[in-house]
Amino acid sequence: MNYNLLTGRENKELTKFENYLVHSDVVTSLKNLKDAAKDEIGADLQIISSFRSFDSQQSIWNAKAQGKRELLNSEGDKLNFESLTQDELLNSILRWSAIPGASRHHWGTDFDIYDANKISKENLQLVGSESDKGGPLYDFHLWLDKKLENESDFFRPYNRDLGGVNVEKWHLSYSPLSMKYLEAYTIDIFEQNIQQSDILLKDQIMKKLDYFYETFVKNISFPL
């Protein structure tokens, strides 16, 4: 659990699971969950996003900070980049995207999933309406609700809106490892990561370092 692993700069614990990089300790539980989805409700559980390096996250972040990628409000509606103040821009990015070096995707323990029998990868948007009642993934997430409650090593860190990251039903985390990583991710590591990065909006983050650490790193829905 060193600095490079925690901040996505280097992770030597990764292996491939169906063409996606995940932590090697996750594979057995992930395969069991995938098999259960197929056997119990005929779902084709697929990953759409897994490990993401610091550089990849920084590319996403800086593109959003320059208005080159879509910006959304909490309801999933598009925002006008030109009309946003710097603080509004920062908070709109943080509702959907982690600060580079502070993403749970850096650890290989977290990934985004969907039921490929209900929606294609090309049409998937990863917005709340897809998993809400009437959405194509509603039944899949109802099943997942019960699975996570009763017999799973996984949990949803963004299961509820706690004022930080938006609700993400599709985001699963492997609790036996990710909780250890979260505990090890101190504010000193967070500060060092920001100082050593070339991310845009860096000055705004440094001014309220404690707030962004507590609200967008530590502030999760914990495992049951």
C-alpha cells in the first residue's frame, strides 16, 4: 500500500479479467458474482471501466476542466461550460469524476458494471436514469441490492448521495481490499499527490484541501 499504488502512478497487483485490469485478489469473487447474475436472473454482468491510471484520470479531469468533455449536474443534465464559475466547474467535475490520484479506480478494487443483455456498451451512459425504475438496468440493480446485502465481498461506495460523489449504482468495490486502501489513504498522501500533479484547478483544491479530502475521498457509503 505505497504512495504510487494508492495514487495510481504504479500498480503491480493487476491482472486481466475479460480484457479489463483488476487487482488479482478480486478475480475469484468477481467471477462468482458474474456467474450468479447469469444463473439467477439471466444477466450478462460486464465491466465497462476498471483500473484507471493517474495519467488516464488526469487526462479526463483536465479535459473536463477545459470544457472539452461533457459536464453534468447532479441530475445528469448537461451544463454550459462557459457559464460556470471556477468553483461551480470544480464541483460539477467532482460530482462525477475523482481528483487524479484520488480515484478508487487506481486501486484495481473498483469497477463499473452493467447487464449487457439489457443495454449495449455503445448505448451505456452510466447515468442514474438507467438504473432507476423504468430504466434498462433497474431489474439488474434490484437483484444486485439483495446480493450485496446478503452474500458478497462487494459494496457500492456511492450508494447514497452524501453530498460528495453523485449516486453511482454501477460502481462496485471489493471491500476486503478497498477498505484497507481507503484507511491508508491519508490527507498527507492526498496533499502530496496534489502538489506533485499538473491538474487544472489545482489552486482551488489546495485552498480547501481538508474539505475536498473529507467530502470526495473519505465520504462513502460503507459496507453493510
